[in-house]
Amino acid sequence: MVQRENWGSRIGVILAVAGSAVGLGNFLRFPGQAAQNGGGAFMIPYFVSLLLLGIPLCWAEWTMGRYGGTRGFHSAPGTFSVICRNPRARYLGAIALLIPLIIYMYYVVIEAWCLGYAISYLDGSLALGNSPEAYEKHFNKFVGLNGDGALFGRSGGEFLGVLIFTFAVNFFFIYRGVTKGIEAFCRVAMPLMVVLAIVVLIRVLTLGAPLPDEPDRTVVNGLGAMWNPKFEKLANPQTWLAASGQIFFSLSVGFGVIINYASYLRRKDDVALSGLTATSVNEFFEVCLGGLITLPAAFIFLGAASQEMGTFSLGFVALPNVFANMPGGQLFGFFWFFMLFIAAITSSLSMLQPVIAFFEEGLGLKRHAAAAILGLLSAIGALFVAYFSGGLVALDTLDFWVGTTTIFVLGLIQSIVYGWIFGIKRGHAELHEGAHIQIPIFVQYMLKYVTPVYLLVVFAMFCYHNVPGYLTSMNENPVAKASIVFIGVVFTFLLILVHIAGIRWIKEGRFDFLLDDDTADGVSAGSVSTAASGKGENA
């Protein structure tokens, strides 16, 4: 059995979980989503989703993760087996390995964009004048947007070097483990991110009206463009879909990350207040910092057109143009993109840990061997995304089918497993084990009835509005089709490994304690004894 790790401190786990949530979505995705979906009115479905989906599911994941960890499992396959009292439930956990692994494969590429831009501000190579077209051209060339394989020619050497360095940074910390790697990095990174973000925020809020020919483009009007409510947008289902998707993406709910992180808690470690605190830290970064920096700054220099920009255009085209017009822009541009890079690292480390934990406990690998296999697997995926860079089709396809659609699926599975299999009575007691605050019992009923129904409705609407278009794209674009095949190959590989791990766990007697647990809880142990009777040959 793999030696059990624990978080070094309560603040360490809170910062690590908050770090997994705080990322590019807070500073780039959220402002764009809010501006395009009703401004201040967007916050109504946003907070509804936070209360009905985000916070309850966070508590459920914290609870299930700690429960699995105290029974010797740090990976989702093992945790689902424990909670469902059936070793076959481990196959559900394969989804919680697929999501962070696939997302890391393209997220690390975006991470490298941020570092590349930070370096460009340091050496002055991003001083391209006041033309938005110049920054768009630079972005297209830097990320290989103009054609597949563009980054593997002479002009792509710079980016590939940055990508390799970014990869190395991630695996340096993930190899060091939970306490010495992830926690140690997040304890430094999170405060540094706050400082850098506040410095940039102060600079933005003190800009006034810097363009003499555009006296109406002020900070106040920029904030108005971001936050003035357009209540008619609430009648559009897409607004509610965008809000729910933002909550999932922002809080790392349905990623398989929180379950893994919470598994390193001790039995009496608080999860109720810690989960709420981590969520609150994320909301501070997203609403108070991201919502006050990105779009207001872009509005001042680019006007109303900035409200309709996509995430990448806003972050890598509009904002560099903003910094070019801003006094001291080179310094603030470096601060901004270096902060994004740090934020991305805290997120990408959380994507690697669930998979490496599974390799260790499921396959019996040492940390260095698990890191090497994970590094090879994720490098193949990252190179796939980097090579098929034309139009960012590969990145977009992986993000839609895994980074969006499958997250909803896992979130729905987790809400059902928690509310209907783990049980709200047991869940309520487990949540309050060592808790520093009391959570009202109605939250458990929300998790059992309201959350899965709300999630199912949102997911059905999401599929209705978005899936047909992506299916058409898949049929028409060979890169999109290849990306789907790639997802299928990775998932099949993970399912095989999960199957092997289950046989190994059963032979080692890792599930034997479930019989005692079921008897103690007054639950039938038939499903456990049936699944384990063959010692895994038919598991």
C-alpha cells in the first residue's frame, strides 16, 4: 500500500483547493461571459448556480474525498468503490481521471502562452504600437493559429521552448508530492497572485480617461459596461447555461480534483468551513479582481467592441493593446501575464495529482515511475494540441467534449452517488465530522433532489443548444474527428488501467473492510460480497 500523505496545514489545503479553482477562467473567461450575458444581470443566474450547484457539490466532493482517503484511497476509482460499496463502481472514477488529464493536455499549452507573453514583456518584444491588428497577428503566429504544424517549423521554436519549460515546472512540483510540492507552491503562489492582481487593479482604476479623443472611455464607464444589468438577458436560456458552466469551470467542480485533494485530510480535519473558505477565495479572485480588471481596462482603450470579444481575443489581443497605451504598460503587462502563468500552474498541478495518485495506489508505482508515465502520456496530448494548432480546432474540441460536457456528466454522477447511494444522513454526519461550522440539513436535501434536477435540466439545455453544431464540425473537420478519437483512446486506456487496479485491490483485500462497514451501517453487504467473491477475476 502507498504510504499515506497528509496536508501540512489547514491553510495549506485551503490555498491548494482555491489554487486549483483560481485560473485563467477567473480573469479571462468570467469577464467575457458576464459582459456578453447581461452584465450585472448575469450575476443572478451566476449566484443561483453557485448556491444550487457550486457550493453543495463542493461540500459533497470534500466529504466523499475525505471519506475515501480515511479508508486508504486517494483516487476517484477507489473512492467511488468505497462510497458505492461495490468494486465495480471504480469504472465511474475513470471519468474523474479522464477530465483532469485531457484538460491538462491543452491547459498547459495555454499556460505556455501566458509565460511566453510575460517573457515578451520583459524583453520588450511585445511593444507593437497601438494597432490591434498587430497584436492579433502576433498572437496568431505565436500560437500557430494560421495552420497545423506551424509551431514545428523555424518560427515555432520559441514557443516550443516555453512549452517544455512549463512542462518541467509542473512536473518538478508534482514529483515532490502533496506537501512539499503542491502545498509549498500554493502557499507562495496564492499571496503573490493577490499582490500582482491588486497592483494591476490599482493601475486600471487610476487610469481615468487616458484618450483625449475619447472622453467617454473612462474607468467608470468601463465598469458600467461590465456591470450595468441587462435584465432582458435573463429570458435567454444561454445566459443560464453560461452561468452554470462558469461555476463548474471556475470552482473545479466535476473535475475529480477536490475529491483527490480532500482525500489527504485526516479524519477529524474540517471540510465544511474549509470548503466554504476555498470557494470564497475563488469568488474573490473572480468577481472582485477579474471582474474589475479585464473588461474595464479593455473598454477604456477599445470601446464597446471589447464586450463581444472571446476569451483568447480578450486576453491575448485586447489586453496587450491596452498595456501598449498605458503608462508603464510594459511593467504592468509583465505583472499581468506572469500572474496568469502562476494562476495556471496552481490549476494544472491539481489536474496532474488525481492521475498520479491513481498510478501510485492503483498500479503500485513509485512516485518517480508514476510521474514518468504521466509525463509521457500528457506530453503526447500536449504535442497533439500544439501540432494541430490551426484555428485552435483540437484545443476547442477537447475543451468542449471533456472540459465542458464531461464535467457536467461527472457532476451529475457525483450528485447522484452522494445523495442516493452514500446517503444524505451519512453525508450530513460525515460533513460535520470535525466541522468548525454547522451546515443546515436542507443542504443535504438540495444535494439529493434540487442539485441533480437543476443540473440535468441545464445539461439537457446545453446539449440542445451546442452539441449539434459540434457534431457537424466533427463530421466536416478531420482534426475535430481526430480529437474525438484521441479522447476515446485515452479513456479506453484509463478504463483498462482501472480494471487492472481493481483486480489488484481485490486480491490485496483492500475492499474487505466494506463488509464490516455495511454491517455497522445496517446496509446489505450482498453487493460487496458478490463483487469480491471471485477475488477480482470477473471484476
